[in-house]
Amino acid sequence: MPEPQLPRRWVHPALLAMVAVIATSGLVYELVTGTLASYVLGDSVTQFSLVIGLYLFAMGIGSYLSKFLEDRLLERFVEIELCLALAGGLSAPLLFKVYTAAAAFRFALYGVVVLIGTLVGLEIPLLIRLLQFSVDLKELVARVLTLDYVGALIASLLFPSLLLPKLGVHQTSLFFGLLNAAVAMLATFLFPLDRAVTIRLRAQCLLIFGVLAAVFGFVTRFVDRAETVYFGAPIIYTAQSPYQRVVITRSPRTTRLFLNGNLQFSSDDEQRYHEVLVHPAVAALGRDPRSVLVLGGGDGLAARELLRYPSIERIVLIDLDAAVTDAFRTLPVALELNGGALNDPRVTVRNEDAYKFLEDSRDSFDLAIVDFPDPSNYAVGKLYTDAFYHLLRERLSFRGVAVVQATSPQYARESFWTIVQTLEGAGWKTAPLHVYVPSFGDWGFVLAGGEALTAPGALRIEPTKLRWLESSGLPELFRFPRDIGRVEAPVNRLNDQKLVATYAREWGVLTR
């Protein structure tokens, strides 16, 4: 028996609505899972590559399987849409729950990607077969594929600019699950069906729509509770930017900042990190700094240390993510930590890419504090390349000094010395140093400057102004025991970024 025909007056709006939602939701689910993979597993290039490859492969499987569906195509289409609504809509909350409660995130992630891809691959062939009796096949294929590709473009534009920062990954996936359920319901109105079948399908649509709507309403509380358990302390602030998820926790003992689940600082020992980041570099400069460039450091804690020097006239702080700098400009707990450094009139905050800033800027600075996250992906890895360090040299005045956060020589020994080697390959003289920070372990930095650079023997600030560092402890910072001493390492270049693979290998051993 042929499938019932779709009345011609419905062809254009039905095609426009259904195919656009199908195409957009399919790509959104792919972007959601890719984003979660890069948040949790790092190396966004690798994770997005795997997710996209698996998704397209699974779409091929779905398209192939569609040929085995011979009759009752409308019922099958509606059922597939409902399965996709559940699988895609619940994908982000489900994967987050697995991440916080189990050790099978990769298995769950790739399983969800294959499931969603297969269901999406079934949709378009079935829709074409449903409509082929009412529209010329050539025109039908052209319309469907055009709308499919346009929907993909819409998703790729909306996801980073609107959906992710406004809804977050969880509510985004649920919102498009609701749209898939709406498409399934719409389909039941377009074709004449037996009354009993229609009632059953619409009841299923309403049930699944209701489930997704309920989860949409409660998902924020679910995520907050799960994150509180995961982070081990009450959450006082969360934000989702286009770049990362920002979480601040506070317990009676400590305040902590997490970016994409990774600890950035803990208030009970951050002074060790930030005092060693800033004050040896000022001492190595050998003169009172007047202008300082801070790259990264959106929490304002490095700026806080710099403002202890009365000679400072200007600090330009470049941090990509406004969600971080805005939080540390306004939140009372943040102001308590950084002393309101980001609101100081001497501090200019610019939310832009540091690489592009160095390319475009013509300013000159006495000192540069480079406090980027670790090079866990290629987007950050470019900020650890010889090309970046060449640009940085051009922004420093005569005998200017830079200091670079350089990961842990204890846990990522080759990565640390690769950063040292890269700075030297870019023409800098270096003085590596390290400090024990209880929250992180042994942590490394690299002083970099001209040929006159030497490891400083004394601070240029009264030790009473600091919480931990003192002049007598400076020499020990520059001594490296044999088990974390220098090893042979390559220069990290922009065209290959060997550091990212090295970093993933060294830290991956610890997190398996």
C-alpha cells in the first residue's frame, strides 16, 4: 500500500519547518557533545574531530538502515523523532551525570554520538520517501538538502553566539529535544492516519514533550547539586561563556575557581603561586616597573601583586573571557581576594585574543606576566609557540623581562622543559624556577629576558607586604633536583604544536 499523500498546500511550510528543525537540531547535538568532550577530555581539536567523524559515520549507518523500513513510514518517522528527542535532549545532562558519578565518560560520550548520528541519518531518507508522492522528486531532493545545509549553518552560528552563553549546554540540548518532539507531533497532523494510530502517536509525543519540559525546568538545580558534590564545596557562582564554564566554590576554609572543571586557584595557597609568578620577575627586571602587560590572569590576582609596587603607572590585562573578568570585578568574594585590582584606575582590562593583541599592538612594556591555562589544546597551545614568544619580545622595552606560567615540572617534566626550549628558540635567555603549591604540587615558571638576565638574589619589595615569599627563599626557587631537571625537548612551533601532544601524554597518565 502506498503511503498517504500530503496535501499540496502543506508541502512548503511542512518542509520548511520540519527539515530546518531536523538539520539544526542534528548539528546542535553534535556541537553539544563536542563541547562536553573538549571540556572534560581537553584537546578540543582531537575531541571535535572524533565526535564529527563518529557522528557522520553513524549518519551513514542510519541512512543505510532506512532502506529496511518498508511500510508504516510515518509511524516510523514519528518514533525516530521521539527517540532523537530523548537521546539528543537528554544527552548533555546524561553525560554530565556520567562524568561526575562514574569513570566511563568516553564510552558514554561516543555511544551517545553514535546513537544520535544513527537516528539523524534515518530522518532525511524517511522524510523524502514520505513526501515523494506529493512533490516532484527532483524538486523535493533539492528543497530538502538545501534546507538541511541551511539549518546546519544556522546551528553553527547560533551555538557559540547565543545558545551556549545564554542557555548553556544542558538547556540547549533539552530545548532542541523539545523541538524534535514538536516535529514529531506536527507530522501526525500532516498525513491521514487511522484514529487509533494517531491517538497513540500524539500521546507519546505529549508524554516525551512533558518529560523534556520537566527536565528543562529542573536541570539547573540538578547540575548545581551534581557540581556541588563533584567540586566538594558549595557553589556560589557559575557562568557559561562561549569559551568555558566558570565555577566558583566557597567553603568555610577556602574559595576556589574552576574553569571547565579544572582548578585554577585555591585561596588557601594561591599566594605561593602568584607571589612567585610576579615578584621574582620584578626583581629580575632590576628597576621599578612602570608599565606591565598581563596576559591571562583574569582573576586579578597577578594584578593585585603588581599593584603593591608604587611605581606602577599602567597595567594592561588581556583575558579572552569576559565571564571571568566581569566576575572578578564585581563579586564580593572576588573583590575580597584580589583587593579590587581589576577596578583600579591603573588597570585596563581588554577581552580579546592575546595572540591578536600582540600582532596589532604597538605599545611597549617594562614587564610581561604570562599566566595562561596549561596547553591542553591547540587553541591555548599557540600561546606557547616560538611565534608567540617572538611577538612578545617586540612588546617589551629595552632589558624588559617576561615570566611564563609553564605547568608542573613534576607531573609534566618534558612539557615544562619544552616551554623553556621554545623561549630560548625564540631568542630569549631563560631562568626557570619552581615552587610547591599544595593544591597543585610542584609548579613551574620561566623568567625570560635579554642576555643580561640573571636569577635575582633579592626582592624589590618589603617581605612584610607579602604572605609567603621572602628574599632568603629566592635561590631555592631556581634549583631543580635531578628528578625534575632539564631533559631534551623540542621547540614548540605553530605549525606542529608538539607541546600539546606531550602535555596530553604526560597528564593523561595521571588521569586514566
